Amino acid sequence: MRITEKQFENCQAILTIEADEAEMKKAVDAAYKHAGEHANIPGFRKGKAPRRVLEKHVGKDAIQADAIEILAPDVVEKAIIEEKLDYYGRPQVEVVQQQPAILKATVPLPPKIELGDYKKLKTKQKKVKITSKQVDETLEEIRRSMSAWLPVERPAKDGDMLIIDLESNVEGKPFIKEKSSQYHIQVDKPSYLKGLAESFVGMKPGEEKTFDLELGEDYPVPEMAGKIANFQAKVLEVKEEDMPPADDELAKKVAPDVDGIKALKQRIKTNLENRENQKSTTDYELNLVEELVEKSKLEYPPILVNSEADKMIESQLRQWRNYSRSKEEFEERLKQNSYESLQAQYKKPAEERLKRSLVLTKFVEEEGITVTDEELDAEIERIASGYGEQKEERMQALKNPEIANNIRADLLTVKALQKMKEYAEKPTKKTSVKQEEKEETNQEEDNV
């Protein structure tokens, strides 16, 4: 192996590496062995087919590509050691030439982070105030969830529930086909099928209707956007909502342990306060870190952004796979979202997340924040305790080095954020305690 060219820029080392004959021969031998062990060739046991037969069956180019794949990690590692590089993450390797084998390795180097004055953070946490209107709206949602839907013999209006047969096509191709399905008429609710709800208003049980709707330019399937959909609808039933009154009987059904509707409203208020306080804290912590990012100077390898975007894409793909109703639906999502389009979509949020991570890591380092083994063990036990009878089994799983390191990292983040809050909430010489109290009062008034 020899390095024929090297560049250092943007916290990256870009090395052009040429493998020597001995290294290449070893990799080619391994590639032929791998091909022989996995190829099903009539007349030959696995691993016994001669090279000329393997080349004909598998393809010489495919074997050569496999050899490069086997070769790359070893020669790149040797190059990194030879250059004494303090690399920061997995190198990105590109094949420049197969014969002789020439690789270009982009090696990420440690980022350069110069933190701003984190002892003068200005971000404050917004105070939470729950209004009676919010309580009433939540109570109405509860009542609506317990509603009965009663058949009526009148024209449908906004808010009704329909039982309908609905078919449609776009340019002669089937688009929607539903039998005896429920449709809740909500005229003001945003929809990709603009005008559909309005089309049902005024229809009576047993009535049939045909109409056309234009699919909006924002329709989620790009090739369908802007096209005309032809609909045929038949209303089988019209139902109106019968919501239970907000009284003590409702309170007893919702929460048997509360004493009447007044107590239920108080519990709703408490739950809303807990939820909003949690959101306020999360937003506060995020804003603190983002303020420090803005104050700081960062230089980092661009390929780290791609790596972060890949993590976000993998998470999105898992979510699509888990929530798709069928394999076909998942595959259709993949067709509509190419890897390149997802990379472009996630590039900015990935870069923002990377910056926050780098700044937090540097803050932990400068503040000398640590997590002791005792603290880690206590956190593992706390997490495992939530699994009841499976506690011991779960504790063993959580002590896996990789998982334990992730838990330690989470604890470091918690400690770092707490330290940032201490700096942000400490009165400065220019800001008295009374002034801070006045600012908090103003924030409370803004939230009302």
C-alpha cells in the first residue's frame, strides 16, 4: 500500500491509496473463495468450482468488485496508521480504479469547537398558565370521544357522520373504492381532497351524486397532483352526534375516583399543566443549546452531516415499515421517496442536530462533567424497575456495554443541560432579581 496523494481540508483528510500486488492478490483469492462458497453451480460442490467456472457463473467484474470491498478496510486502516491520523468516525471510501486498485478515502478528523461565553446565556423558560378555555376544550374532546351517533332522516350538515358507498377514478384508473364506510363531515378541516366534505352537505339518506374534484398541487403523490378525480357517492345513512352533558355522571364515567365534574376539570387542568410544563422544559433546553451554538465557532467534517442524515433516514424507514399496512404500501413509499430526495430533505435538520451534539460534547468536556459508575448503575436499576417481574433480565440487557454507554451519554446530557440552566438562571450584575421577576411576570401575561 502506498499513499499517492493527500489533502487536508474542512477537518478531513482525503487520501488517494494504491494497493500493492500482494495485498490485491490476497483480496482476490478471498473473493474467489467467497464466491465459491456461496454460488450454486450444477455439477460442483460449494467451494470446489474452479476459477474459470466461477468467472463464467458469477462474473469476473463482480468478483473483482468483491475483492476491492474486502481489500478497502485493511488498506485504509494502514493508511490512517501511517499518517498517524486521529480519525473521528468511519471513513468514506470511493473506488477510483479497479486494476491496479486505487481508492480515495475521506477520513473525518476531530471537529474544532470554540464555545461562546456559556456563562452568559440569556434564554429563559416560559412559564405555563392553563386557561379555563383550554380546560373546556379538552373536556369537549372527552365528551366527543364518548358521543353516540344517532341515525336521522334529514339532509346532511357539517359535523354529521355518513355511512357511504364511494367510488372514484382519475383518468379512467380506479382511485377510491369504499363500501359502507364512515365519513365525518368536517368542512373546516384541512384535506388533500379539497371540497369533498362540502360535496356531501345537503345529501339525504339513499341519495346518489356524481361530482368532480381537483387534487391539489400539494397532493402527497406528485404524479396525481393537479389531476381531476371523478366521484360517485351514495349516502346510506346520516347520523348526528349526541354528546353526553358535562355533568357529575360524565365525570364518574371518565374517572371513577374523582368527585364530580368540578374535580374532573381540576384534574384536566393539572394534566394539561404537567404536559405543557414538560413541553416548556424541552423547548427551553433546546433553545439553550441553540443559543450556545449561535455563540460558538464550529468547524467539522462535512461527511458527518451525511452520516447524521443517514441515521435520520434509517429512523424514518423503520417508522414507515412499522406503520405500513402491507409490504406493497411500504414499497410504494420507497418509490415516492428516493434516497437522494431523503438526503436533501434531512440535510438541514441533520446539520442542526450535529451542531447541537458537538457543542454539548464540548461543553461537557470544558465543564469537566462526568457520570460515575454508581450513577450509571442507579439509572440502569431505575429503568429496569419499570419492567416489574422482568427487572433482573432487563438489567442484564441494559448492562450490555453499547447500551450502557448510551445511558451514560444520556446522563451526561442531563447534567450538561442542568448546568446550562444554572448559568442562564443566575442573575447578572446588570439584571437584578426584581427585574428577572418582572420579566417572568410579563411572560406569564403573554401566555394568558
